[in-house]
Amino acid sequence: MAMTLRLDEEHDRLLAALAAKFGRSKTEVVEIALDELAARADKSARTRAAFERVRARDADLLDRLAR
């Protein structure tokens, strides 16, 4: 599916510069950026979930350590 991406001039220049730097098309650079952002968001969600599991499991210990 096609989508039109509207950027201000500054972001369009940045996108063009990145595309040139990496020898990629603007579309490829946008796709890579989206993939990396999605992976980072997924990693953050997994990290938060792991923290919540530990916090729930060790709530008593954490409370005692905080005193």
C-alpha cells in the first residue's frame, strides 16, 4: 500500500542526507527508521513487563531494603 509522506523542508533535507549517506532511497530510510523504532518500543515494553514481574515477586524484599 502506498502512502504520501509530508515533511517540512528541514526533515526532507535530513531524510535526503541520510539516504545519500547510506546509499539508500528515502523510502528505504523511512522503512529502516520505522523498523528500528518498533523494535525499540517492543524492547521497552518487554523491559517494563520484566521489571513489573520482579517488582511483584520481590515486593516484600524491596520494601525491607527501602527502610
